[in-house]
Amino acid sequence: MKTRMIRVHRTLPRFLFAAVFKAFMLLWFVPLSWAQGPVQPPSFLGLKDFPQARVVFREYHPDSTYVLALSTYKKVGGITSADREQRVAGDVSRRTLELAENYSALEGFEFYRKQLSEFALRELFACRERECGGSINWANNHFNVIQLYGLDQHQYYGVYEVVEDGRVYYASLYAVRRGNRRVYVQLDLVRTPEDSHETLAMNPATFHHNLQESHFFVMPGLDVTGSDGNWEVTVSGGAIEALAALLRQEPQWHIALVGHDYGVGTLAEQKAHSLKYAGKVLDALKDKGISEERVSIYGLGSLAPAGRGERSARVEVVRLPRGG
């Protein structure tokens, strides 16, 4: 009898251990089975995953709401939040990837940013390294993915607006290296409804932030068609209205419209063309009641290739210093 009781006490922990072990393994493998399940989320914009990267999480939420962080996170009064946020509605696709060894966070970030730049891309906000603030804020307060908690000096973030076939997408991209040298990339994509034509890039608040923080932005909605001098310049009415609204809101501000042209021809011809691009935007602003005295125009031709991207022409809006 005594021996039998001892056997019972020795056997019981094994059953408990087996039960606990099974429960633990079930919880452990839920994210993996969820990420690699038979029902795969749609691949918005046809973006490819980083070569040899491991998909840690993959998530899809149709008809959902997503908060775009358009600034870094700060702690004010015990509450950590971004100074500028914007809610957008649509189908949300999220993925978290772990890169193979010997790849940097910058390489992971640029891999996806370059794919996005193949479309009509507008940067709404971007930061890099320590200027992004604490990595823990992006991991815990924005993306809610603990794997993204890494080193502040090895992080990159960007939020972009993409227009493809008349449909608006938003992309939040973040890459970081952890202390154990593992690199993770987070890519969240929002596909807005087909009947939604409003864009954040053509919003007076977005223009205001860009001119306040960066002192310039690329005028969205500018299109140049034609060749050999027989070309036509069109400017989005929504973008003009937003810029005019901002200038009415800030009556002391003066701006410069700087045209760029990367077409064929001599530098003199490129400069003449780019000046006309800037003049087209000025004419549209004057039609909205903006005084010509508040706007200066310049044409640089192809002298400023940085920031060209896939564009053959662009006009930058630059906030001038006082007295400029």
C-alpha cells in the first residue's frame, strides 16, 4: 500500500507536466499557424517580401480603421502619443518579417521603400535613427509588435501615400535592429475604398506640417505630358485648393515655387520648361485669390537631381524666411 501511494505521487506530476507542456506549445504555435495558414491575406500593390526573410506575423483586417503616425512619439503628462495622427479607413494588411543574418535595418527599409517608389508615391512623414525617438514607442504604442523593440540608433520609419489606378493606399514602414543583432521589418498597408478620392497629401494640415517642419514639399498632382516642346502641364485642383487654403490661414507666409525638369534638351531648355511648371502653379494660386507678391517662382532644370525619384518633372513648394 505504501509503495502504491508513492507511485501515484510520482506519476501525477508527469500528467501535470504533459498538460502544461501541451498548453504552452499550443499558445507558442498560434502566431506561426496564423501567419502560414491556408487563407493568405491579399498582396496589396504586389510588393515582394525581402529575400530569405522569415514571416513572423501576417494579418489582414477588411473594412477596418488604421491610425497613421505622422510624427514621432512623445510623452506628455504621462501619456505617450504622436503629435500628429490621422485615421484612415479601408482594408488593412500587416506583416512582420525577420531578415536573414548580415542584413541591416536600412537595407530592409530601403528594399520596401524602393518598391513603393515605383508607384505615384508621396512621403507624408519620415525619420531615421535617433530622430525617431524611442524604439519602444513604435513597438508598443504604434505597431503593438514586441519584436520591433530595438536600438534607437538603428531604426527607420516612413509613412507614404500611394495612388495606383485611381485608388489610394497608405503604407507605414518601420525597420529596426535589436540588441541581439536580429533585424525586423514592419509593413502595414491600407487600401482605401474605391469611392474614396480624398488624399492626405492634398490636405492643408499636411502641407502646413511639411512647411513648418521641413520647410518644403513636392507639389502633389502635377502632371506633364507630351514631348519635344509640345507638352501640357496639369495641376490637381485639390492640391491647389489645399495650398491656397494654407496660405489664407497663414497670411504672413511667403513661398517659392521651384520647378524641375529632367527631360531631353539643353540645360537652358530644361530651365525654361521648369520655370513654366512653377508658373502654372502660380497661375492656379492666383485664380484662388492668392497675391502674386507672396509667391516667387524659379526654374532649376535638372540641376537638383536629388529627390527626383521616378518623376520627369516636379515643382517644390518652399517656405521662405521672413523678408524673403
